[in-house]
Amino acid sequence: MPPRLNLTLAFRALSLRATAAAAPPAAGQPLSQKIAAPLVARRFYSDNLTPNDSSSSQIPSSELPPSSLTPTPTEQFHDADAAAASVRQQQQQQKQDNLTALNRLEMVAYGLNPFDAKEEGHKYGLPSLPLPSELHKDHRYDDVMGQITRLLMKDGKLSKAQRDMAMILNYLRTSPPPKLNPLRPLIPGAPAPHFLPLDPVTYLRVAIDSVAPLVKIRGFRGMAGGGRSLEVPAPLAARQRRRTGFMWILDVVQKKKSKGSGRKMFPTRVAEEIVAVVEGRSTVWDKRAQVHKLGTAARANLMNPQIKNFL
């Protein structure tokens, strides 16, 4: 029968030796050195148990070479984050420099000085002050075109009237140069016929101003005697003349036979009538001549003493 195993006798053969405690770290010592000092002073069973000189067994952490102090994971993370931030900053600065160079090249292409302090940051430069009236948002269109657009409007549908005006101008722009009638000349100062399609707004203005009447006939009831009205010519302002002339054009357009249905039919007929006015083929010229003839005949009534109190 084998003898019993006594663990107490087995442990008596082991020699246990206590390790001197490590010196506490200094107050201003770095964190890496605080961690490295206890690791150097700790002893394990695999270490050499041969007694050494106490002066050479323990080395102060302050005297350790820098290569023996390994950075902690936290320090490695901060170093990597700082390096990535530096790279991103360099890339952002390089991108900003490229955009600045492209903007300056674009300004040179437009004939501007890219190094002028007044034009810095502006693609087309700053406008001169005070601003002209046509740059106002409520007056950005031509006055004639704005007035005619509102005369085309029905039931408050301004957007539809603007579409019709755009179709009228497009028709005038794509039409051939008009053939003028020497018996019905245009307004003085009108451009040559082959220039009118190049500027449809001027085309529209010339047509309306040429056919618009200069006077209107006012009737004063009972002043002619026997209950008859006394007809007296009265001058018209520019907007009044254009309104009267364009309303005559609309009356002629509405009396003409329709060529079909569709939203393009009405503006097309209006544009055709404007071309007919410029060429002297429209019946609006006869109405204008009739009003001017009646005004010339009635101008003698201006000498009536009863009229002077109303003029």
C-alpha cells in the first residue's frame, strides 16, 4: 500500500522570499513612468532567485532610458486622432486654395481683375449706386409690356396673361421683317423694318404708338343748344393713348373668325394683328383717322365761353 501524500511536508522544501516594496512615485511624475515603476520592481517565480546587490537590483524610474517607457493605449489613440485631424486640415486648406484659384480664373475670363478689393467675392462686380429704376422688382419689365400684359388679363389671371404675352413676343421675334406702307407711316424715330424682329418689345411699342390716337372726343351735354352735347377734343397722355390703341386692336381680334381652339390661338391672332398694324393692313388705322378727323372739326368748339370753365 503506497504511503499517504503529505502536502505540508512538500511545501516545507519551498523557500519563500519577500520582495521589497517599490518607492512611491513623485508628485510631478508622468503617467507612463508611474505605471512602469511598479512593473520593474515586481518579482515572479520565474525570476532568478539568486541574491543580487541591493544597489543594482532596483533602478529608479527617473533613470530609465526613454525607449523602455512604452506609451499606453490611451496615448496612442490621442496621437492617432491628432495626426488624422492634421491631415484633414491640410486637405481642407488645399481644397479651399483650389476653389480660390478657379474663381480667380473665372473672373479673368469675364474680364474682371481678380485682385481688386472691390470685386473680391463678387462674380460680376458690385452695381453702381443709386440703383436705376428698371432694377426695382416692381419695374423690372418694360412699361409698355407691363401695361399691355394687364390689358390682356381676364378674371385676374395674370400668369395666363404673361404666357400670352410671351407667345406674342415669340411670334414677333420669329416673323419676317414687315413690309411698310408709305401711306401709313410709323411713329417718328422708329427703327428700320429689318431691325424690328430682333427686338420684339420695340416691335410691340412701335405698333401700338403708331396706331394710338392723339386726342379723344369729350361731349358736354346741353351746351350745343336744344339738348345736344357739345363735342370738344381733349389730349391724351401716353398711357391713355396706348390703352386706347391696344383696345382697338383687341376689338378687331375678337371680331375675326377663330382658326381653331387651343391656348396659342388667341395670342397668335393678336400677334398677327400687330404685324398687320405695322404693315398698314389693319382696320385700326381707319378708326384712328376717323377720330383725328372728328377732333380737327370739333376744335372750333374750344372757343365756346361755356367750355373755358371746364378746361
